[in-house]
Amino acid sequence: MKEYIIVGGDGKEYGPVSGAEVTQWITSGRANGDTRIKEKGEKEWQRLRDLDLFDRAIGSPTPPTLSDSPSTTSSPTAQLTEAQLIEELADRPQTFSVKEALALGWRLTRENLGLFILTYLCVMGVSMVAGIIPFGGFIIGGPIAGGMYLIFLRRLRGEPAEISQLFAGFKGDFWPLFLTYLFLTIALGLLSLVLLIPITLIIVFGVLYISGNGGGNPEEMENLIYLIVLFCSLAMVPLILLAMTLGEMLGLSIPLVMDRKMDPLEAFKATWKITRQCWKKFLGLSFYLIAINLAGILLCCLGWLIAVPLMIATNAVVYEQLLGRGIKS
């Protein structure tokens, strides 16, 4: 199968990618007839319009971008299925470099610090206002996260982005993003429930034992209480790390729905199939993100203005490497 390398609007080379992916970039408005392209291994650059393979895509009307797409507009990638996406990504290594993701995430944050901080503050403000309404924060969780990722991904790709795009997820993608967020919440909730059952049983049996031996040695009872508290405290550390790791993995389904217009369930299944191949990488990434989060707290919480955008930018880089365009630098 032929693969191609193209030059983006930012002057950077992207690829190699399949002809099908180039066609998707054309129909989504990310490339046009004047975009420079060459076949992998060739030296000579051509324009997309010079290749007959892409005539139909170039000649078709370019749909609106995500930022201005009306709710009645159907994206040409709306019917992309899990199987099609897996096939499209078959030639791409199903892994990523934690070090490179953090480095590129930091560079992306540093170069767009003002926009990213403003985006984060707006997300917090909107969430606080929505929290006044019962379940308001939950209802807007998916769409606002989708808009946030849109801004970060556009800057990662060298495309213009503005704060108004934060609300793009409320236009034509509200229900897909809401359902994706719902699936994610249910999955993490069930995981937490399963993991907390052993801890709960230990606490219950400990309380029953203490209650049944109320006349026992006070020193023994005190030691038992300390032992239960210590065990629960130590057990919570891996549980939090595991929950965060799974959240990092499945959370990529939100930008996938926003970026590729996939059905929520299809995107959720595809994200799981891809990310589980490199779960150890996500586990390692979680350690770093926890450290970044703690650093933000230690800096009187003002550090969060940089820490949170950095974590989101890093996740955007990981998404791009695993499920997006595959940009490496």
C-alpha cells in the first residue's frame, strides 16, 4: 500500500500516511489541491491536485471545520467505525514515548501559555456556573472537554485556535460527547466499586471485631485500628494510580469523538483496543502527571495554571500519536 508525506500549513512534514488518510484530511479541510505531497521514498514534491488519486476529494465541497460546523451538517467521517479506524492505524506502532510526549506537551504549553491558561480558567468558570444546576457539571463535562481538546489539538497541528472554540462541542457534537463522557464515568465508577470492595470488607470486619471485643485489651484494639488505617491508606495509592491510568487511556475517546466524528460507543471500543496495547506507558505517564499535579498544589495552587494545561497538552500529544495524525514532533 502506497504511503505519502505531505507538508502542512505550518511548513512541517507529516506522515507517512495512507492515501485514505490524506483523503480524509482533504474532506475535513486540513489539506487542499495546493498542498505539497510526495510518495514515501520519492524525492520530488507534487501538489495534491496533480495526483489523480485525490481528484474526487479535491473536487468535492469542503465541509465546515469543527469550530463552525452547524448541528445539521454531517461530517464525511461521521460513519467511521471502530474496525475502520483500527485498520487505518494498523501500520502505526501502537505505543508512544512518555519522554517525548512530556517534552512536546511542555513545548506546546510554553508556546501557547496565554491561550491555554485562559482556556483552563474558562473551563473552570463554566463548570462552576453549571454546578449551580443539579448534574449541570456532569451534563457539560463531555462537550466542554471536547472543545478544550479541540483548541489544544489545533495548536499542536499548527492550526489557528481561539477561545470561542471551547464551546464547539455544544453545537453539532453535544450528544456524542455527552454519551462518551457518560461511558467513561460508568467505566471508572465500576472500576472504583470493584477495587473498593476488598477495602470495605476489611473495614467492616475490623469494626465488627472491635465491637465484639469491646472488653479486650485496649492496647490491642488501638493497634488493630492503626493497622486497618495503615492498610487502607497504603491500598488507596495503587487504586488511585490504577484509576488515573485507566482514565488516561479511555479519556482519549473524547478527543477521538470530537476530532473524527465517531460514534461514541465505537470510539470508546477503539480507544480501549489501541491504548491497552501500551498500558505500561500510560502507567508510567500517570506517575509523571501525578507529580505535576502535586507540584501545582505545592505552589499554592497557582501552579495549576501551568500544571493543568501541561497535563492536557501531554494527553493531546499522546492522542495525536496513537489515534490522530501521528505527529511525532
